Amino acid sequence: MITRRIALLGVAVAALVVAVPALAADDLNLPRQAVALVAPPFVHPHEQATKEGPKIIEFKLVITEKEVVIDEAGTKFQAMTFNGSMPGPLMVVHEGDYVEVTLVNPETNAMPHNIDFHAATGALGGGALTHVNPGEQVVLRWKATRTGTFIYHCAPEGMIPWHVVSGMHGTVMVLPRDGLKNREGKALRYDRLYYVGENDLYVPKDEKGKYKSYETVGESFADTTEVMRKLIPTHVVFNGKVGALTGKNAMTSKVGETVMIVHSQANRDSRPHLIGGHGDYVWETGKFVNPPEKDLETWFIRGGSAGAALYTFRQPGIYAYVNHNLIEAVELGATAHFKVEGKWNNDLMKQVQPPGPILPGKSSAADAVVKTR
Amino acid sequence: MLLAMKIKAAITAAVLASPIALTVAPVAHPVDSAITEIAAKPFQYRLAGDFSRDGKPAPAPLREALLAASIKIMNRQVTAGEYARCADDGRCPKIPQASAMAERPMVGVSWRDATAYAEWMTNKTGVLHRLPTDEEWVFAAGQKVRDEALPLVDPVDPAQAWIARYEAEANRARPGALDPQPVGAFGRNENGLLDVGGNIWEWTNSCFLRMTLEPTGAARVTNTNCGVRVVQGAHRTYMTDFIRDPRTGGCAAGAPPANLGFRLVVEDKNWPALQRMIVATFTPG
Ligand SMILES: [Cu+2]
């Protein structure tokens, strides 16, 4: 168990090791833009292609340790979060921009944290330069040199997996300055973007098989680690909770609209599938310099990566967006829904005959055999 | 064993499905404080199942119904302690995730578990215990019944009904607490029944039926599936008989029941077998 006292002892050590000037004079003569982040599955307003030159894009991430409810049975979970959401917010910049993140660890937290950006180069993705104890903040700037969707996550020594599976991951999307392209170089655009972050959760159970709850995040550590080591999650969720993206919170679209779905999993493999739809263009590994694959049924998200899929809805109705390990989708929670308005296309699908009694002599396999004799 | 169970279920269904008008003389019944007797009187009943007319989906007809006799039904749901006694006797399956508190309603039971319990009670008491039919449940539930006619699927554009149904399901009030609550926590209805439409849905004996509506208004059964039973509570739904946890519904489900439990109907053993079948008599409406 990590007490506040131990955490504070760490302050002095960290301060000696990381002797970085806190707020150096700005050495970059670039315009600045502060962006207010938005909780998933939504994303802050952004340009898909830009004519402007590189900028310093400022983001603020406030780490919040808090109790959340992760399923409809009311199971309580000690979460660690960026900006209070699981996953943390999606940040969108363009290639060549500088990402300047202020990472705040409020006094009310108990744990030291940091941040590792997979899109950044050096210092463990920034992890080595961003250790903040409760009551501290740090500012890190890194250059977005590669396009694509990239994970960011907390990575404190010795406790990386626990912080990640407690909720501390999110995604940065670095767009090409001239926008997304297909294999032939034709521009691709989206009308809407949804960010679906997937978390595998490991909630300890008591002798009776009931989920245990803890007063503080520190108290949950030992038991949670034991469950984690067996590698069998108790929950696999989108947006932090079973059913977070279903019912009243289902994602919406309409026929003819092109949706981009960014899907991240910081720890474990996933395989998104849109039931009743497809991936028209999919950057399975999430890196836009590689041409997108076309017409996918299911795509693979490697643990520790984020991918992106474009789909234009052609048929109205309810679509399920699942992790197509269906046990994880149905039993553990990895299911989201899309509610799509529009007019039904009978050419694409039609119920020719409703369910009814089996008629002799009409389109049954047995009859077909007889006819061929 | 499984085959025998299936045949039995089909026979029960056949008997329940055939409409028999009865005249019933009052009989003395064993007294049990948990049993409420409700005298027959006309009530509104929306038929359960899937309906079509001229090959197109049709709304389930709403009918004026009348049970052939008074009904004797438990005023509360079977409790965890009661079920445990049957399990201890080796006549009901032991359920690992059973309710923790003996005096609270039993949840996490399948239709098969509930039926095993009813048979055990019948053997133990010598009085026939069984699950209610859907008609009986609706009658006893009285004002607590939510008559929910979901929008019809138009084959020309089925998506509109799916969206409307999805929204209707998403807008249903969810019970505040999901765990079983003390008996009576969800109130008493005008027939003296406790906790109707609370956070526990109740198994009925009625099978899932697919029906065609004739020009006369009569409903003709085209398919009977007794592997799926009508489940009643805050809304009516249909469940496969071996399901214990209704929440593991995933993909298509909007708002599944929170818990599955049951209450029983009792009948006097000295009634002739056929007279025991309480049925609704329908008038086209
Ligand atoms: Cu952390």
C-alpha cells in the first residue's frame, strides 16, 4: 500500500534526478494555440487539413484519482484518470506541431504519476521528465514528427501496468498537414469522429465471489496486482464502464455520413468489428503514412496502440460496435452502439420471407438435392 | 433426461394453449399466509408473442380477458431461504451466485430452477404449485402492468422500428438498486401483491408463440417455442429457459431485466386435472 507519506518522500528524490528548469523562456518563435480537451467519445474541434504552419498546441491534463462505477451492478472501482475520464481525452494536432502538455497532479491525489507519449521521441516518451507528486505540475513539449494515432499513458517505475489498467491512457492523433489520403492519394474526410478507448479491468473478489471495493486507490493495489497477474480481466469496457456507449449514450450518425472511429487499447489486444457495417478505410496500426486497408470486416488493435477506421453508413438502424472476441463483448462489456438515422435501402438488404412454417417444396436444401437428381 | 424435459414442457404448453371455458365451484384451500386469492373479473390483456397479419408484422391484439376461476398466487416472490431448502433437499439446483440474504427474494434462477422448486413444493405439500401463465400474471399484477406496444417493424424500412424500439428501451426507468431488496420494498398492488414490477422480473409458464391474425380476429399459432418463456416485470420480455442472469444480453439488448425470480400459483389437488388449467377466454378486439 502506498501512503501519502511515501509518495511525498519520493518528491525530494525526483527533484534531484530531474533537474529541469520549470519554465524556461520560450525558445520557439511559433504561434501558440490553447486547446480545451473534451471527454471521450467526443473530440475537441479541429481542422482535418490545415494551410497554416506549425504551432505550439497547448493542452492541460489534470490527473484525478477517484472512485468510479464500472458496470450496471454498481461495481466500484478505484480509478486513476487523465482529466477524470477513462480513457483520457483524444488530442488532435498536425504533423510538425509542437505538443505542449501541462500535467497537473493535484494535492488531493495520493500517488505520483507521469506520462509517456508513444508519439514523442526520447526520455521514455516523456515519462522520465514528467514525474509529478501530488501538489505538483510539469510542462513537457515534444514535436509531432510522425502522423497517426498514438497511445499516451502513465508509466511510473514499478507500477506501470497497474496505473494503465486503472484507467491512465488516452490517445494523440497527429494528422498529416494536408489531411488523410487513400492508397491512390485521394483525400479522405470524416463528418464525425468518435474516440473509443478500451480498458481491461481486474477487480478483486472476496471469498463469496463478490467484487471488493476499497477506500483508496492505494489499498486496492495488492489485491488488484494478484488478479492482474492471472491475465484474465473481470471487465473489458469501452469508455470506462459497461454500457457507457449504449442506450441514451449510443453514438449517433446518419446514412451517407462518414465516421472516423479511433480505437485505443493501451495494454491488451483487441479486435473491433462493426456489426452490420465495415471498415471502408482502416489504418489498423494507426499510422497514416501507411496506406489504409480497405473493406475490412474486423481490425486488430495491438495492445499498446491505437488504430483508426473510416466508415460511411449506408443503412439506418442500430449497429453494435464490439470487440469481436464476443465473450469480451457480451460477457465482459466491450460493446458500444451506433444509432443511425436515414432511409432503408432494400437493394442492400430485404427480408424476402418473414419467419414462418417450413413449406414443403420451397427453397429448402433437401429439395435442392432432389431436384439435381 | 433432457428429451423428457422437452416433451413435458411441450405437453404443458399444449394444455395451456388450448382454450377451455370452465365453470368453477368454490373449494376449500389450504391456508398459507403468503397466498392471496383473487376473484376472477374481466381485465385487459395484450397477447404475448409475435404477430403477423397477411404476412406482415402486426401489433399484438389487446383483448378483454377473464380467468375461468379465482386465482391463488403468492403475494410475494419466493425467497432465497425458501429456495435454499429445496436445494438442500437435492431437488433444486444449487446456485453459486444466489442471493446472500435468506429473507430476500431469490434471484439468479432460470425457468428450469423455478419449475424444479414448484415441483418440490407440490411434492412436499400435496398441493399443486406452479408458475403462473402470462395471463394470470397480468391479471394479478393489475395496475402494475405496463402495457407497452413497441413500434412495428415495417419490412420496407425495418430500421425505423429498431431505432424507435431502441430509444423506448433506453428510456425505460431503471431500478435504482440491482440487488434484491427486502420483501415489500417495491410496494403492494391493489390485489395485495408485493414488489410487482420492482427490480426482479418473474418467470411465467407461457411459451413464446408466433401467431397469425385471421380476418376474423382470431389468433392462430404457427410456431410454439417452449424453450423460451414469457418473463414479466416492469416490462414484458422473453427469455431462454436456462438463463439465470438476464444481464448477459450484450449486442442487441437495450434494457434487459435486472434480475430473474419467481412467485407461484397454487391449486387444489382435488380439482380435476383439466379444471386446474386456468385459461383466458378471449373475445376478438
Ligand atoms: Cu499514474
